[in-house]
Amino acid sequence: MYGSRELSWGFLGLLFAACSSSPSSQAEGQRGTGVGGNAPGAGATATGGSTAANAGTRATGGTWAAGAAAGTAAVGGAAGAGGTTSTKPFATAVAAGWYHTCALLSGGTVQCWGYDKWDQLGNSSTGTCTDAGGAGPIPCSVTPVTIQGISNASAVAAGAGDSCALLSGGTIRWWGLDDYRTLNSASWSDWPTPVTVSGISNATAVAAGAGHNCALLSGGTVQCWGYNSYGQLGNGTTADSSTPVAVSGISNASVVAGGEEHTCAMLGGGAVRCWGFNGQGQLGNGTTANSSTLVAVSGITSASAIAVGHYHSCAVLSGGSIQCWGYNGFGQLGSSSTGTCTDVIIPGGTAACSQTPVTVQGISNASSVAAGFLHTCAVLAGGTVQCWGYNAQGELGNGSTTDSSVPRTVLGF
């Protein structure tokens, strides 16, 4: 497991974001007509405002001073003649790691915040906070810091203690914890500034796991690198690799997602393949045997989205229902499962699990799904969000702290 560098995963809600440069897998930022939107050009009239010739107009009311050098519109406005425009960047995608978060901004830059013990913020943060493992203080930032040297990112992913950015040309930059020699086969070391992942120049998506990372390439193949004790790199071995290796047998993948020690990919036709650690049935093939090569998830042929959590996996099907498989100790599969497995929370104990997909109760119109450490959430048609599973810290967002194997509606959406 990933505990060798004081990572206390028992406290966490792990979200590994597999981000793509395509619009379907990024949350599109939109500008409205208010401050921050695009104002009309000189001589036009904005909502609630009027303009003189050559005046730059704000998006909401008021007029910028006219003149040959009208100055700079503060946010989202068009500058007057001879002036310049300054537009505040907005987030287009977000990725959550164990103790840190990163956002892709509209101009192609990346900002991260939170825990920085392993340089996963990609910047020398000046703040301190209590260590997640109880010690401290350790480096952190309670506000976003800009990642150095990245100005053309199209996607971002956050893992346990590291982060990745997909650049517009198809290369990948990586920074943070190198606990399992993710990029440096010689020794453990942390990387405070982004370094280029060797050998990848045509990536379309990137996924971050716990000590391993994967890239979806333009032809539908997948390459992974990093920690591989359970076969999560998918190349038929259990040897760690500091350089990307090809996942055996995949040529038409459309999505890739990384979990604690397993990985899954959705294929072009809607089938799902997984590989790596399988102690709780998270590969979904009816066994608990680990696999260093991909195995078919039983019964799924029409997936439209996938998500991989710590020890469970889920898929949205074409009709809007959701199926999940793997560890179910807190109801995160959204259904009662009859199987048992080794408990990942209580050493030596047993817990509910399912080695094959089970249907999440009561959901028939989901558009996306996200899998956390011990809970799962889905966005439904119309924008409603429902969550299920572990809820001791209010993860389900329903106003209680009671676990639930039945989806609960998140308040306020």
C-alpha cells in the first residue's frame, strides 16, 4: 500500500481525476453578462450602460472614460481606443488529490492549493499547517498558487501526493511526490517544479493514481508509469517503471481512470477493462485475483463514463443507470452486496464487497459519476447531485453524518 512516506490514507476521501482535453470531460467555464463577461466593443452599448465614441464599456452598467488612450477595463470589459484589456482568468476544470486541489484556468495556466509536504503544489509555498498525519507544521497554502512554467495546459490531474498537467501539444508535465520512483528510478525525491514525462507527445487525457499515472494517447492506446507492485501499469509485469510503458491489449480506449492501486479504461464501444490490485473485487471480473494485464468488467458493454475510487469502481451506462463494484464496507456501491472480502479499514476484518457490478438503487438518469475514498456521487439530468456511502464528515451533503447505501440528494443543487 501507499503508506511508506507517512501518507495516512485512512483519513481521506480520494478523488483521482482523469481529465481530458475534450469538452466532454472538462467543466466548461462560461462568461455571463455580468462583471467578468465579454463587453461589447467601442461604440456599442452594454447592459445598463451607454457609450461614447471610442469608449470601452463594462459588461454591467457604466462607461469607461472616452479618449485616445482610454486605459484598461478592469474585468472583462473592452478597452477604449489606445487602451488594453485585462481579463480575469476563470477555471475550466478541477482535480482533487488526497490533500490538495488543482484547477485549470482559461488561459492555460494551473493553480493548486492545500497540502504541500511533497511539493505537489508545484511552487514553494510560504504558509504552514498541521500535517495530515498529525505532526507539523508542514508547508501548505490556503490560497491558490500558480504552477511554474505552465501556460498552455489543457487538462489537470491530482494524485495522492503528485500532480500532472496535459499540455496543448500532447506532452505531460508532472511534479510532486516521487515516492515510488514515478520519474526517477535512482532514488526517492520530490519534484517542486514540473518536469516533462519522457516519451509522450500525443496524449489526449491524463489520470493520476496513488503512486502511478496513466495517459490516454491519440490513437486509443494507454501508457502508464510509476508504482506497479500489483500490476496497475498493465504491462504484464509487477516491476515499477520511471518511464511510460504500454498497457497491453488496448487500442481503442476513450477514457482512463486511476485508483489506489488499480486502473480502468473505457473502450470506444462502451466496454470497460481494469487491471491491478483486486483484493476487494475492484476489477469487476468475478474474482479477487490481481492482474497485471487488463480484464473485462463483467456485463458492462454500454458505459458512457467511468470513475475509479480507492477500492471501488463505477460506470454510468448509456441509459443513465449506474453500476459499481469492489469494496462496499460503507455502502459506496449504492446497493446491498452479498459477497465479502478483506476489510481495507479494519485490519484482519471482513467487509461487504461485490466482485461484479451491481446497480445503484434509484438512479436512472445519471450523466456522470465520481468515486471517492469511501463514497460515490453522481450528477443527474437537470443538475441534481446524489451521493452515497461513507458520511462521517458529511461527504454526502444531505445534512447528516449517517452512512447510506442508498443515494441521498445533496442539498442546494
